[in-house]
Amino acid sequence: MFSDLPIRKIIHIDMDAFYASVEQLDNPDLKGKPVAVGGSEKRGVISAASYEARKFGVKSAMAGNLAIKLCPELIFVKPRFERYAEISKKIRKIFYDYTHLVEPLSLDEAYLDVTTNKRGNPSASLIAKEIRKRIYDEIGLTASAGISINKFIAKVASDYNKPNGQKTVNPEEVITFLEQLDIRKFYGVGKVTAEKMYQLGIFTGKDLKLKSIDYLEEHFGKSGSYYYYVVRGIHNSEVKPNRIRKSLAAERTFSENLSSEVFMLERLTHIAEEVSRRLLKSNVSGKTVTLKIKYSDFTLQTRSKTLPYFINDSHLILETAKDLLYQETLSNSVRLLGISMSNLNTETKKPVEQKSVSVQLKFEF
């Protein structure tokens, strides 16, 4: 199966309840207590929940008013993204002590290719263990890790022994691991896709493996070939150390629904300023402005406009967002507004090419 494929040693590091853990780190009074970052008892959506809160069913993307019903003792904390970014930089600095092939997915997770590494350590498992220990000793946070031959399996494995654990799927264990895997655990299979697979009699990786590529493409389109190959341990995506940002956004959920466009414009001004600040900080500009509107009944609408030139100025962003707001009549009162910039000038930059590393199937992992 693997003889003709590049076998890499990939680590996926995933911080444990990152935002909530940072809040507990900075405020000892929050340690051991159910904490939700973002949201509130009345409004808003939770960005992260501590493990103490998760025991009650509280999770990210959940409405604050539902979370408080599940956990009456829940403590809401305002997010501090600059602080999270500061901690994230310290964590990445540790990663770079082991390899230059680091692909951050977000502030709290990243892929590392340690097939060849700066420490000359042949064991990816020991490297992951050392990295997790350093994060705890030097920063005070716990992390979990998945280790395997490709990014897909490493990411799935990192969720197995959370929090503060790791799982290695050795090359000779890959096929058995994937065959026994619940289809819901496959990265890229969401709730809707899982339900569709259930209807087709696909519950595990073994069930998925029985389907032909034509069958999967017929029922799942382009994703069908992806499912066909990953369940066979084939996923050749390399760790890309210069992952290019494709969009940048900011949004706000309001304590009360807005029905007046005058009040919406006031909020959009602040959102446009925040988007501009982030663009300038990243030294990028964009051509496409997208206005995101979530109504009081939770229906979502987006409106976009592509300009003939790149912008990052808050006034130009706001003017474009205003045009989009007035583009058509609002169907209901509004609970959330957001602005995103895409079609960024970074997309013209080509990533540095990474050479594949081929090694024998039997090697220390």
C-alpha cells in the first residue's frame, strides 16, 4: 500500500481548550471552574469552553443563553485575541526548535513535519512528547498530539487522548486504524455528510472502503475521491510552512436586535475599523468586501462586491459595506453584522516548494 508513496513523520499539535485555558492561566480564580470565552447569558456565541464546562455539554459555537441553561454556574469571559496571539507565537517558537516545516492552522493548532528534524531524533512520538512537555513547562498550558504518516491521520489521532495526551498511529497500524474508525471521526465528514453516509450503510472506515470510487463520486461529488483515498491511508498533502491567508474578517453579535439601519451603520464603522487594523497589521489588502448579516431568526445572508483595486483603508471598506447594506431591504431585525475581505494580494505569492521524503515502511516512529 505504502511502498510507492512518500511516508512522512507528521505531528498534529492541538492545544487543549486554548482560549479558555489561557483565561484560566492568567486568572487563577478561574481554574477548575466552567468557563466560556465569548457569548453571554443573554446573547452571543461561545468561542471556546473549558473542559469543566464541556462536561455539561457546553461547546464552541453554542448560543450563550443555551449554555447557561446547561451549566448555571458557567462563567462568561470576554475574548482577548491579542493575548491568545501572543501565547500562540511562544508556542510556535517551540515548534521551530524542532523543524522549519510548521503549518499553523489557527492560533491553537499546527502540523509539523519531523521526518528530518533539527534535533536528529528519529522518533516523532518522542518529539511530540518533548514539545508538549516544553509547552507546559515554559508556558503553563497543555496540548494534545497525533502522530502518523500523513496530515489526515495525525489530525484524527490528536483528538483521541484529549486533553493532555497523544496517540501514535504507526505505518503498519494505519489500515486497521482507519477501518475501525467511526465515520464521524473522519476529518472533513460533517454532520450532514455523516447522515447521508448512514443512509447508504456507511458507519465505519471499513464500510467506506467497500465502496468504489465511482460510487462515492456519484453520491458525494468531488469529495468522493477524497474519501476513497484517505480511508486507504493515502493523503499526500505536504506540510506547507507558508500557508497563505485567503481572507480576513471581523464581526459583532449585538446585545439587542437592530432594526434601524442608522444603528447598523454605527456598528459597521467599528467593524470596518477592526478589519482595517487587522489588514494593516498583516500588511495585506483585498479587493472583495463581503457583508455578513444574521437576522433575529438566525437566517444568514451574505452580500459581496469586488472592487477593481486593492484596499485596506477603513473608510473605503465602510463605504463598500454601506453600499452592500443598502443593496436590498433587510428582511428582519439583525442580531449580527460582519465584514470580511478576500481576494487578497497575498494570493499572488507562490508557496515555497517542499520536496517529498520517501523512506522505508519500517522505521522508528
